[in-house]
Amino acid sequence: MTGVLVRNADHILTMDDTRRELAGADIVIRDGAIAEVGYGLSCEGEVIDAAGCVVTPGLVNTHHHLYQNLTRAVPGGQNALLFGWLRTLYPIWARFTPDHMFTSAQIGLAELALSGCTLSADHLYLYPNGSRLEDTIHAAQEIGLRFQPTRGAMSIGESDGGLPPDAVVEEEAAILNDCIRVIDAFHDASPSSMCRVGVAPCSPFSVSRDLMRDAAVLARDKGVMLHTHLAENEEDIAYSLETFGCRPGQYAQDLGWVGPDVWHAHCVKLDQSEIELFAQTGTGVAHCPCSNCRLGSGIAPLRDLRDAGVGVGLGVDGSASNDAGNLVAEARQAMLLQRVSQGADAMSAREALEIATRSGADVLGRPECGRIAVGARADIAIWDVSGIESAGSWDPAALLMAGPQTVRDLLVEGRRVVSDGQLKTIDLQAQIARQKTLVQGLQAQL
């Protein structure tokens, strides 16, 4: 049987159940899965020479807003806290079309792929001018990444006391009906799935209690996961206390938004009781350190979450609040922030890499991803450590210490998405040119 042989890697960081690290070892891939991991292996088919390289599982991105790749570094939002930043950008996003959604998703996913990402979630919560969730799904299919899009929503506009303008909110019945439509059309629950759909009302300050509760019932009826923003900053906490009379964790619990089928983005301001709630219920967290820094939201209690047993993955968040979509940079930032807040021994490079791979996959309900082990899906990142980024490093396997931050080769389901540092699946330069044209059109309408 033909397959793919990744041969003679300097280091393989497996992130398997025992966290094995192998030197000079090989990986055999067949039918999209890892068939063998060991020494002196062989198979008929493609051979990838990994000498001079570190091999890791593909990285996992647990939170993104891909549409925001068209609104990086927008004046007026560059120095604002969360709510002010949103008020600056909502009117721009209201002018998006399906073309904007598709193009921004392709650029965002291409950027992720080049940083070693093989599986990405996305949170799309506004649908102006005929935009639909499948605009992003089709983009991911062309790029070749494993995708976990979530059908987000906003239903409370400014006229009803909400934060978003009325132009970008939807009727709640229509939201639920469209959730059913996209799940039925695109969700694949199989272990080799390239697309799993989730349900994701945007946030407690942009949807009603009824929609949060109904979304949870619908998701569980359909067997899909739930996602939203929670406890992002002090404004978020104040809104929850004033509007709901409780902290965000209690609000989530009251509405059925805890459990192993739920993961919340940010969670910067969770207190100890909320951390314990998440640990006891198996609720996951998407940690977005760069975006949290950019918006001045604070440093999430990542060390406390991990020590309590809460599942945590990394998220780059949208490029309007991060300005980049590099998961290696995100993992390094996560490590450094814990060291800043709790000391130099608070988090190792290997633990941060585990959060970016195995732990993130588990948060998304994909335990067949995020590790190099027999039977796991063949999502593999190959990093060339022979260049200047790693020159002089005594431990190239401590990838986040010295780089590189761009992958040499990337395989998803055993298929090449990146080869020799170049995206192979689309004409990236043509799409960048298309993105530039779309941005110029948005700027001209200001």
C-alpha cells in the first residue's frame, strides 16, 4: 500500500499520551492517518526528508474571526478597549459581501497554514448583504485546512440596548433556522472530518438569554459544539453584573453553557469559582494572548486554568484585534505572559506547544488530531531548524524559544498544503491582490 514517509527527522515531538520525543525517527502515513512511528521505517510512495527539521503535530487554532483580515490596523480602533474598538469596526463590517467573507477567510487560513496550523475554528457572527457561513467553508476547502466553522449571531442591536448597530443583527428565529441549515448541509462527525460546524451566539452583550438557551438545546439535539465569548475584560464583567446580576460563569451555567461540548473564548477575567466550575464540567477555553494584549484586556489565568484541569487551546482571534494570525507567535506569547505574571518557571516551551497542539484539539472535540501517534490523523508540521532562527540553539526541540515561526512543510490528512515554505493549494499572490482591492473599496466608502 502506498503512502507518505517522513524520514529521519532530527526531532519528533509526538505529543502522544506519554509525550515521547524521538531523534532520527520516521513517520509512515496511509489513508490520511498515521500508520507507524519509529526507526528505519519504509513505505512505497512519497518520501519527505526531514533531516535538519523538528516535526510536530499540526497546530490547532481554537478561536478566530477570519472575516477581520480585511480590517487590520484600522484608525480609530488601534488604541481602544473592546467596546470602543467594536463600535469603530461594526459600521465597516456591515458593508461586507460574500466576496469579502470568502477572500478574507482564504487569506486568514493561508496565514495560519504557513505558521503550522492544520485545524482552525472560526467564529462568524455577522452576515451582511447575503453573506453566509459557507462562504468561509468553501474558502477552507480550497486551502485544504481542517475547519471548524461556527454559526455565530447577534440579535440585540443598539435600539434594544445592545452594542452592535441594528444593521448587523438578525431575528432569532432566522438565526436558529440557519444553524439547522448549515449543520445539516456541512457538518461531518466522522474522525477524518474536514468540516465540523458549531453553534456560537456572539456574546452575552449581543444576544438574548432566550437565544443562548435555545442555541444550547439545538446544538445538543444536533450533536455539535457550542462557542461564545466570555469574561473578556472588565467591561464584560461589569455588563454581566449590571444586566444579569451575576458573573459570566454563573450566567453561562444557568443557560446550559458549560460541559465538554462547550468552549469559551478569552476568559481573561474568570475568578477561582468560575475556574473550578469549568474544571468540574469539562468546559474548554480558547486563550488569545496577543489579542488580549492588543485590546488591553489583561493576562488570562492560564497557569491557574491548567493546574485546575481546565482544557485550554490557543486562538489567534481576529486580525482586527491581533493584526496577525501566527500560531507559533501566539504560543510564544502565551508562554511569556505566564512568565511575566508568575515567574520564569511558570510555563515551559514544551507545555506551550502542547497547548497549541494536543490540548487545542481536545478542546475542539478532536482527540484524533493534535498528536503524532498511530491511528491519529496525519496532520503534521515540519520545521526547518537549520536556518538563522535556530542557529546556536542547544535545544532545537524547544521550538518556541528560538523559532522558526514559519513552517517548511505542512500535511493535512496526509496531503501537502505547504511545501518548502510555499502554499501549494491556491494562488496566494492573486488572493492578496484581491484582498487589497476589497480593502481599497471599503476605505473609499468611509
